[in-house]
Amino acid sequence: MIHFKNSENFGIIIPLPNFAINATSSMLSQLNNYFSSYYAYDAMSKLFQFFLFLSINILFVAKYSARIIEYPIFITIPYLILASLIYWLLSFKINYIKINKLRFVYWFISGIILLIIVLLLHFINPLSVHVDRWSAIHFFIKNLLSGQYPYLAHSHLGNFSSPFPVWECFHIPFYLLGDVGYGMLFSFIVLSILLVWILDSYRKAFIYLILLFISPAFWYEVAVRSDLFYNLLLCFLAIGIIEKKQYSIQKNLLGLGVLCGLFLSTRIAVIIPFIMFLFQNYIKASLSSKILFPIIVLSTFALTILPFAIWNFNALFFFKYNPFILQFRQGSPFEMIIIWSIIIVLSLKWKTITTCFSYTAVGLILTVFLSILFRMIQNHFIEGLFSDAYDITYFNMALPFILYTLAQDQSDSFSKLMNPTIV
């Protein structure tokens, strides 16, 4: 029986056949078991991460193919189909490859990617590219080594450098080798070496590399010598090492505090993955560790800033284009409240490192998306998303974390999603 009650007529009863009631009850019970299943959630999470992966890359394909052909859809649709097919093959067919062959293929693909990076860095004239992240670092270091205040240096497009000192100084060896773009080369070599260890599997590492290989957003970063992607890639690797070694704020207070302070002195965006990963650990730490950890982080950061503050205090803190203004200008206080509320909530929810990285990707993408959305609203949507008014390359910060999630055991998750009785 189904009972309906309303203000006009109470106790209306509509009889239903018993078989319909039983069938409905059984269906609802199965749906509840299906969607409450961990494997269902795990598989749906991976599908959502793949959607993010596709969205980021299709943005790049659409934006930059529009400068070549009149109808970008003729490139974006084939890419969508090809990427989806490759991901499906990686998800279901990877286990058929023997581990010995997979080990060889992994290092072979690593070598291919490395070779392509070298060729792009060699043949693409950086001065012909309308992106100046590389030259902002280049002229910072040039000024630094010639005794001139580096944060007043112009890029080849007339802009000023925004990264904090540790990230600038990280590139000094590559500058001395002749090209700060070698930072990408170095970072990819480190990734290739550490990835198998962090993922505990050549299969997972192979999936990570293949998805990176078919990512136009990654190759864009290489072609324009952007440092944004590999800044967050190194952040991902650092967190991966911390997780593998089971370091904690309670037991490794000084080391983690210094490490976080040094990464903070690269880009402000690295706060998101570190807070996402360490916030639960921070809450569980003792009171003394809770007090000392932020002090160590901020003291380390301050020490990296101190030489430049002594050198030219006014230029560092009061110049119109100082690194603090350039780093913080992307979001309004209202946006920050929304973003950080979401990040703090998500940081308390994850139970596995895969979920942590999944939430990290969401946090980074939300930060960029809300920033662009609010700018569009302020500008009354005069400029389109693909105009130079909005920098879609910031979405690339999420890629290292998305790839980790996608590299997990998709075949198991999807098979158990299709049949929740599998354990």
C-alpha cells in the first residue's frame, strides 16, 4: 500500500500489487548496494578524473588549433575519441603485458619523451614564443649574477618575475648550462626514476607516462618552456616520497617544516597540495608540534626572502609588481574564502593517498576556475575564455595529481563496478 496525506484529504490509500512492491524494494536495495560500494565510488572517481584530464587537454587543443584551422572541432573530436580509446585500452588490456616487457617499454617510452623534450628545447626559439615564464626566470638570474636587484628584471615581453626565491635559484644550474628550460628535462628524469617506486608498479607507472605522453597540455608546457607544470610535478613527487616513507609532523617536525617552507618559496599554489596532504596529520600532532610546525615553515620561507629584503626592502615589498602582489593578485578575498573552505573540508575527508591526490586536483582546478569565472563576471564576459585575458595554463597544475589517480588499478575498479558482488 502507498499512503498519501495532504491538507485536503487525509488517509488516501492506493493499493499496489505485492509483486510491484517487492520488485521496487529489491531494485532500491540493489541500487543502494551498488552506489554505496567502495568500488563503485572508486571507479566513478576515476571517471571524473578522466573527465578533468580530457577537459584540460581539450581546452588546449581547442584554443591553439583555432589559430591554425577555422573549425577546431575537427581536431578536438578526434583527440577526444583517441584519448578515450587509449585510456580504455590502458584500463583493461594492460594486465596482458608481461612485466619484463612492460619494464622495457616503460624505459623506452621514458627515453622517447626525453628525446622529444630535448628536440623541442633545441629547435623552438624561445624568443619567438609569446609566453615569458622562462625569460622572467632567465633575466632574474642574469641580474642576480651580475649584481643587480633581480626582482626588477624584465622578461623579453616586459613583465616581471613572480616566483619566490627558491624557485628562481633552483634554475641557476640550468641557466649556467645555457637554458633554464632544462628544468623541465631534469624534472622529467626525476619523475621517471621515482615514479615506479612511488606507484609500486611498472604497470601503473607505464599508464602515468602514456597519459602524460598523449597530453597536449604537457607538450605545450615543454614547447613554451613554462615552469608551471614541473613546479607542481616536483611538489607531487615530494608528497609521494613523504607518503612512502611515512614521515609525519609528530616524528619528523623539523624536516617536514623546512621542506614545506622551501616549497612555499616557489609558488603560493603549492600550499593546496601540502595542506590537502598534511592537514589531517597536523590535527593529530601534539600541541607543541602544532605550534612549532607553522613557525618552522614560515621561518624557512622568511629566511629565503631575507637576503632580497636586505638588498632592496622597498622593491621587494612596495614595488607595484613585487612577487607577493603578482602571486596573490589572482583571487579576491571572497574567492579565497570559498576555495579554502572547500579545500579544508576535502582535506579532512580523504582516507587513501589516491583520494588525497584526487581532491588535490579538484582543489587546484576549482581555484583556477573560480578565478577565471569571477574575472569574466567583472569584465561582463567581454573577453572569451580563449582570449589572452585568461591564462588556461594554470589548469596544468592539476595534471600530476590527476595522472596518479588515473594510473591506479582501473581494471579492478571497473570490473567490480559492473559486478558489485566481486570482493
